[in-house]
Amino acid sequence: MATTKIIVNNNGSLKVEGDFEIVDAQGNTYGLQGRTVLSLCRCAQSKNKPFCDGSHKNGFEHEATAFELPPRKV
């Protein structure tokens, strides 16, 4: 089984590594040209959304620290 890893970067993007596909709201697949690593924007400043273009360097701040989510609602 292939593994996908998502890394929440401090003050920046979500780095995605592994075997994955990215689709839009209508289910259309983005052409990733064989990439197995890329970064997704989470600052909303990228001109290439949903992909990161480094625009977050102008002031997006978030210290990424892992934590436990509350139990799932059933």
C-alpha cells in the first residue's frame, strides 16, 4: 500500500508527499505531471491556488504543533 504524508509547515504550506491525486470541487483531477511531492497553499495569498507559490512569506504566521482531535461524533 502506498503512503501519503502531509506535513504542516510552520508559517507556510501543507507539503504533500507520496502517492496522491488532487481533485477540484467538481471531481476533475489536476494534472500533476508525475509529481510525488508538492505544497498546497493555506495562507490564501498564492496566485497559483490551490498550490503554494511562496506568497506566505509576506506575513502568514502559524506555528505547527500536533495535537489530538476530540472524539468523532457518531
